[in-house]
Amino acid sequence: MGKIYNRRRFFNSLVAYEIVITRPCTDTPGRFIAESAFGRKFNMGRLCALVKAIDGAKDFTDVKCSENLGVARLDFKDKTLILYKSGRIDLRKVANEADARATMAELEARFSAAFE
């Protein structure tokens, strides 16, 4: 059974994310706000444990997570990210669609243990 999960995780990392650039950032000229989804839900207990463990680590700052509300907020590199239990994600301060896509792929790899 573990091998099937690993294949599924590998497959999902190859899927192109649907990225929607919703509007320009008001506080960072030349950057945008994007919306996307991983296509699977987060286990909020595991996600909160993961993001709290990496708070202050390289590239991760200002981490907040609420299991009850089903939302996590964190700064990753120069972006602000909001992750929802449903697997949806808001990416703030992305340069373009390619930047959003690369960020999604990196986050999916880092938080793979938090998916249901």
C-alpha cells in the first residue's frame, strides 16, 4: 500500500497546477496575488505541526496555523502564503504564473506528509 501512495504523490507532483492570477498586490508593485489548489486536502494537525516546526527556519517566517479554522499562513521566501484545509492556496507577491507554479511544486514537496 505504501508504494501506491508514493506513486500517487509522485504523479501529483507532475500535474500542472491551475494558477489564477487574481489581481496586483497593492503593497508590492510589480507582484501579483494568485490562487491555486493541490487537488487534495490537508490533515490540519499534521500541517500545523509541520509549519510550526519550520518556523524561523531558512525561507520560512511569521508562521501561524489554526486546526480549528483549517488555515495556515506563513511567509515563504519573499511571498506570503495562505493554505486551506481543502488544499486551496493563496499566493501573495508572486512575480508571475511561473513563479507561482514553482512555489506550488516546492511547497507540495515540503508538506507532502501533511496531505490526507
